[in-house]
Amino acid sequence: MIYMDLEKIYRERGIPNKYILTLVISARARQLSERKDAKSDEKYISKAVEDVQKGRISYRIVDPNPPENEAAAQ
């Protein structure tokens, strides 16, 4: 197993905490595993961490309950 400093990654990428980093990495790993050209010997988690570390992945947090004034504007 390759050692990866997750604290360093989430600080450098501006991710608020390690729990959100985990969600971002797991979502990316799922994307990679569901590709039609996916190889069975790929390490999806390692590739997902690498993608986040190198800034290839962006994320956003969507509030399921927006404030009243924003909901009315849409």
C-alpha cells in the first residue's frame, strides 16, 4: 500500500475536512470503476486520490434546503 498524507491533500486542495475528502475520493473511485473501458486490475482508490491530489477533480457542496430568499429567486 502506498502511503498518502491525506491531511496534506485536503489542506492543499482547500477541502474543509477529511470526511469531505473521503466523499470526494469515493465518488471519483466509483466513477472510475463504472467506466465502460475499466480494467479489473486498476486501483480505483489510488487513482482517485491521485486525481484529487493533482487538482484534476473539483467538487461542490449542494445545500438540499436553500434559504427562503434563494428558493424564491429561482
